[in-house]
Amino acid sequence: EAGVTQSPTHLIKTRGQQATLRCSPISGHTSVYWYQQALGLGLQFLLWYDEGEERNRGNFPPRFSGRQFPNYSSELNVNALELEDSALYLCASSLVPDRDEQFFGPGTRLTVL
Amino acid sequence: KQEVTQIPAALSVPEGENLVLNCSFTDSAIYNLQWFRQDPGKGLTSLLLIQSSQREQTSGRLNASLDKSSGRSTLYIAASQPGDSATYLCAVTYSGAGSYQLTFGKGTKLSVIP
């Protein structure tokens, strides 16, 4: 069974540009979570999607947004990129949110120059 | 504020030793606790999930315990090997807010010396 997949593996952008990151959950999982892992800051929760709806977001500005498609894959968009957005972005999926473990993808390394 | 703390931040042990990693959390109202392993620049590998009603979980050389009342969990690694070298992360799903994201500690970086 395939795990969580993310694309691209690496992404290099300049300040002010937009970045789009993609995630495919494990087959059958309807919940998708996005996390940011910036150097020295640890893993921070960004967004949670379930059944096509945004259910919760972390303490990030509105230029971080996303969506979940009917096949439960998800995309994270970051507008007006800033240098401090450089980080590893991790996607996770789960089956039943309050019971089952979250499985993580390999991440997308975003570098903003 | 709901937080997760991991001590120590780094640990170095000789191969073959048994070791314990510690995790504490500020609020006992949790759904579950998960331990992960992260290799440099990589994603997270789930090691063990403990539901709030459970006291421990075991997988191979790993044993995780949960004491919800005191807000503590430990990850015990038996007979450590150089391949166990990685950062170990503890994460909690807090209940009550209607959301199920993980709150992470900053991790313990483990080095197992051959």
C-alpha cells in the first residue's frame, strides 16, 4: 500500500512569488494535515482538511491557504513568499481523526531566496 | 497554552545500551500520544501510538508508556544500535477543541556510538 506522497521534493522561489505544494494521502484516508518545520522552530501545525473542508488552521497568516480535492488529495498555497517561509513542509493523513495515527509524507523543502 | 516538552535535547550512548527518552505535556485532556522518528532532512516515521485509555505500547525493541494524570510519556529503546541514531519526536493530540492536529515537542537527537 502506497504511503503519503508529496510533490515536488524541492522548490526554490524568490521573495514575493507564490508556491504550490501537493499531497496525496494514503488510500481511504479523508483527513489531511499540513505542518511547517522551520529551522529551530520545531513542527508547527498549519492546516487541517477533512472531507473536502478546511476544519482548522494554525497561527499562520492568510497568505497560507489550501484546499482538498474530491479524491482527498490536497494542495498548500503560499502567496507573497517571505524569506522566513523557507522550511520543510510536511503533509500527513489519517483515517479517523481522534483515534488513528497520522502518517507523514517525505516533505517538500521550500527555499525562498 | 498546550505544550509538549522533550528532555534531553540530545543524547549520546554507546551501542548496546538501553535508553529512555522523556516527553511531558501540559494538559491531560488528550486523545492520544504518538512517537515519531525523523532522519535528517526527511519526513516522520510513526513508531508507536498510545490511546489515552492505554498505559503502554510495544513494537520490537521499543516500548512507550503513558501516564496521563502526570502528563508524561517515555520511550524505552532496548539494546540500542547505530541505526537508531535519529531525532525522536513526541506529539500529542489534545482533546476539547474539536480539532485533531498534533502538538509536537522539539525532539531528542539520539546518537548511538558504535
